[in-house]
Amino acid sequence: MLRNSGYGLVIHLFLLPVAFYPLYMKRIYRNLLVLLILLPFNPNRTHAEGSNEIYVDKPNANTMLYLCNDFDGQCGGTSGIRTQFAIYDCNETDRLYFAVQDPDELVYMGFNGNPNGSWWNDYKIVYRIRNMAGDIVQDEMDLPTSGAGFINDISEAREGPEQLVGSAGYDAHIFTPPEPGTYYLEFDRIDNETGERAEGDFYIELFDVTIANAITSVIETGRLYSKGWQFREESDFGGFKRNSSTFYIYSNDSIITSVEFDDMEGRAWIMFCNQTGCGNTGDFVEDRKSLDNEQAYVPEYPIFVNPPDPDLFPAATTLGEIIEPDPWGETSCSNGSITFHVNVDKAGNVDILLDFDDPYVDRTLSAIVNTGENLIVWDGNDGAGTPVPNNTNIDFSVTYINGLTNLPLYDIEGNENGFRILLISPTGPTPLVYWDDSNILSNSGVPIGTTNFTGCLSTPPEPGCHSWTTANNSEYGDLNTINTWWYTASTSTAPVQIIEERGADSLIFDQTPPQNHCAGTTGLPFSVEPDPNTDEYHWSYTGNDATINHADPSDNFITISFGPNATSGNIEVYGTNTNCPDPGPVSPLAITIEPLPEPAISVSPNDTVCTNETVSFTGIENSGLTISSWEWDFGDGTTASTQNATHTYTAPMADTVRLIVVSDQGCTDTAFMPIWVVDVSIDFTMSPSPSCAGYEVTFTGIGDADFTTWDWDFGDGSTGTGQILTHTYAVADTYNIQLSVCSEQATHQLTVHPPPT
């Protein structure tokens, strides 16, 4: 075995396990000459990969892996809930991965675990290795507590396997991968008495996973990663330890950035990275906001403890850009949405800035894009959630983003010095850092979170970005998920103007249903709320005998008159506009038409009457409706409020009697009847006069009262009716004859002689 010890080239064949000799002997002589030539110019890297990076060499550092095998309760409580990072049968995003590239590579491992029992011998930690197919490629083993595979202290962990670096390191357990590929470590805690899983939390205080070529002894870093790390720092009399590690994030578009912590006080904390933030709902603005008193966990990107091995995890060498055809928007009248077409030459993210005319609030659409054409749909609402109306000017520009990285951290007590972010690959300017902690509240519910949407530069001598103090950790970071994001923007388009096109909306009547109206009602007003997406309003009525008055097509109001034969129906209205000429939704307002009553008047004795004569009026309703009121107007200024009434006129007149009836539905109609009132002058003649008993006498009424009865009293107990009639007296006498017409009388005497002999 060849190793660069720092003092020259040393050949350590005797250190090889016997089982490995056949593999080595096949190639050792072939490669020896090459190695002797190359190694002086390409010395091996002699550091480990694991605690060496996360437990940095600082007096206040002490970071370990924090594990929880409680899948149901998640080791929850007042101290916060935990993930199942690196636990047996954990999710893909929780695994602790390492990658092997070459058949000659071996994996050197060492551990120092704390099962976290009340007594040291209550529990033990076990581990195994699986390949990406889920097959177990190293059977379960007890985590060593001494001997091979045990790391005594952090100095050994930093040195690495003694098989590679010499006696300063630890004696590593060697895993021989069955083939190149990606593998992952799984841990669990076992009850020593029962042999069953002991649910709870435990720690890997020290660990190392070093991959080296068995032939060349070249150590390959950038092979160890997880998508969701979970850590813990211990406390001592000086307080909790801090973390000052640097992690490397490999985004979906192969951009590598690093985050450097600077004395961050995490205590027990979770780290993951993704494109979206604390959620993945599709609403980028909400997803990237930090969460108050809530654990977010949406791991996506691999997070390495060293720069990713470029052979296995090739980094982007150039940034992508927007390509032809230029971005354009496809409007939709149906809902006011716009589908933006954006073409890019590699996967990444885009921000589409929508700049609206006042009073609408600008909005940014964020989306994940793939190589080629991407369709990004805007829902038609501005930044405040208000629908943007038809014909509004919109200036839009598109920014193409590489390496969009969100770093949500859960349960970080203090971050006094902030983060430092670097772009590792490809080369380019240092990304600016952003955050939105507007959801973060104090213990009393007062907003205390800060925001930065303009970007913070973390390159020295500038301070780190996104800091919060340990003094207020119980309010700001503790049990909250605090998100930070950054990206490299490659290209932005010049603003392009597009006109919003939105069809007319459903129109809302100002009148509240149900609406009941009487036939024969005229000039009834109806209106709808003004719709900013409607240029013209189109009105109609589905019933009969109705007339709509709509003075101007742009008016959102009408009057309608219902004829006497109107029937129930709907007033219907819809809108249109020039951009979207198709009719908008029809909005109906139901109208119930109540029928009119059918009143009539009956008069007695006649419709021509005499002054001072009592006239009887009778109210009649022919439709069968129930009448709630009867109102008479006799034409001379007098009225009555009963169905039947009598009335005496005191002066001559020619007018109309009116009867107004109201149904129990409130519908009114009026019956009319002409009336003539006369002051008559009457008299009569008798022939012969005088007369003789037994002879017929003719009585003739004189006057203009031919419209009424002529009542006669012949004075002998006999009466008669008519203007001209005859009467015969049987007895000679003098008789008083009286003619009554209306309230007028005429009287004369008639002498009746005995009949001649």
C-alpha cells in the first residue's frame, strides 16, 4: 500500500489485510512505477471526511450527528420534533450517502457513538450499509466501542484512518463495496436486554467515512452527503458549543454554492436545501417565508461536507440563459390568466416581474424551468390578490436564475454572525442573500421578523448575512424554521408590454332576490355592480309584456315597465368588452309578477242621478283575487273605504266615479264609471181636468228627467210609475195629485165630478 505520510513516499504492503492481497498483487507491480513517478508531484490528501468538517478545530466547537428512531412521536416535546436522519428504513431524503466511483476504491469508516441511555449498558448502537436498490451490502454490526472502527477522540477523526495516514489516525473498519455506486449508512438503537429497537434519540459523536483508492491510496473527498442533516452541539459550563462548519450544496441545475456558519448556536438543529423553501405548494412567495413555531422539512439538494467530487457530481461550467424566441404571453379571456412562454438552454428557475398600472400591486412569478420551452401561468391577480381587470397595461420582464438555493434551518437558537455564501462553480459573482421572516412572532404574538428582498452581500469585509442573537433565541430561532435563499441570476429581458385581456365577469345585481312586482308597474329601476371587465351591458327579460329602457349600452342600469298582461320571468344581463367579445356569464334575477285585480262598479238606481238623491255604489272584483282595500272617489271630492257605499250629490255635475282596489299581494287597479248629476225641474198636466168619476184621466210628466223613474200618487190610495200614464177615479171628490222625480215633487188638485146622469 502506498501512502504519502508527509515525510516521503512509503510503501506499506504489510498493512494490507490478507484478504486484499489478491486484488493488490494483480495491479501493484503494474502501477508501482507510475506511482513512484506521480506521487511526488500529486501528494495524497490526508484528511478524513465527516467529523473533520462538521466539528471544526475551534475551542467552542463540538458538533455531532443527532439521530432519532422514533418514527411516530419523532422524539417530540417541548424541545421540538426531529427527523429520522440516517435511521434504519428512513426516507430517501434522510439517508447518509457516500459514493464510490472506482472498483479499486475502499471505504474506511470509524465511529464513536453515544446511545443516550440512563446507564451506559442499557442500549447499544448498530449500523448497516445498503445500496441504492435497498439491498443490504454490509450486515448489521454493533457500532464499535473500541478497537477497529472506533474513534477515540476528535484529533483521530481529523487525521483519518491510520491505514492511510499513520498512527495519528484511528484504526478504521474497511468496507469493500461490491461495485461502484452510491451507498448509505443506517443506524439504530437496540435495547441490550430485549434485543428490540429502543425508541428515542442518540448520537454519533464522532464519525468518519473516508474513501480511498486501494492501489494508489489517493483519498477521494466530496463523496459524503445527505439531503437532510440533523446535528447537535453539547453544552458545558461555558454554555452551548457552536458550529462554524462549511457545507456545499449541489443544486438541481449543477450549481455548487457553499454556506459557512460562524459560531452559530444550533444546539439540536436540522438543515436541508431545496428550490422552494419551507414548502412546495407552487406559491414561491409563501413557500420561502420562514415559519413561526413550526418545523418545515422539504429536503431536495445533496449537501456535502466537502466540495462535491467533480467526476461524480460534475458542476455546471456555464450559466444558462434565455434563448429565442423571446418570452411572450398568451392571454386567456376566460379567466384573465396569461401563459408566459419562456425558452432557456438549461434547467433552472425564472422570475417573471409583472409591473402593473396603478393602483395594482406589482407581482413576481417564480417557477422551475427545464431546457426548452416552459409555460408559466399567471392567475390574473396582482401582488395583493386583486384580479387585474381587462385592458390594463402590464410590463413584464423575465430573469433566468441558476442555482436557486433555499436553506431552511429548524430550531437554531442563535446566529449572531450570520452566514457567508460563496459561488463555488461555475465562476461568477458572489450570490446575494435574501430572507423573509415576516411570519416570525414574539412570545406575545408581536411580529419581530426581519426581511431582505434587495439582497445582502456576505463577502468579507462585509459581515455575515441574516443574523439573529442568542439573547432572543426563544422568540426568533428556537422551534422556528428560518429560511434563507440565494441564487445566481444569469440574464434578464428588457420589459415588454402586454395588455391584460379578461372576459366580462358574472354580474351582481344590486337588487336582492326574491323580487315581486305587480303587472302594470312602470319605470322600475334595476342595476348591477359596475364590472371593470365590461364595456357593454346586455339586458333582456324572459317573461311577456315587459319593456326595457336602456339609454346607453355602457350603463349598468335600466328601467323596466311591466304591462297589465306581464308574466313572471328573469331579468337577464351579461357583459362584453372589445378585447373579449364573447358574452360573459348570464346573470339572472328572478321576477315574480303578481296579477292585477279586475274591479268594476255597479250603481243604483242609475249613472245619471239627481241632486239630493241617495245613490248606492257596489264594488265588484272579477279576477277572484283577495282584495285588501276598497277606495271610492265619487268625483265630487268625497270618498269612502268600503266595498259598498251610498252617496248623495248636492249639486249638479258630470264626472267619474273611481274605485281603487288593492289585492293582498299589493297590486292595484282602478275601475271608472261616468256619473251625471242633475238638478231636475218637473211638472205635469192632467186631461181632462176636471174629470168625472169613471172617466179615464191622462197624466203627463213634464221635465228632463228621462233617466229615472216618475212616481205618482193619485190621492185616492193608488200609485203609478212612468212619465205618461192614465188613471180612473171611482168616486167624485177633489184629489191631491203628487209626482215625485228624484227628490223633486210637483202637486196639483184634480176635481172629479159625479158621472153625468
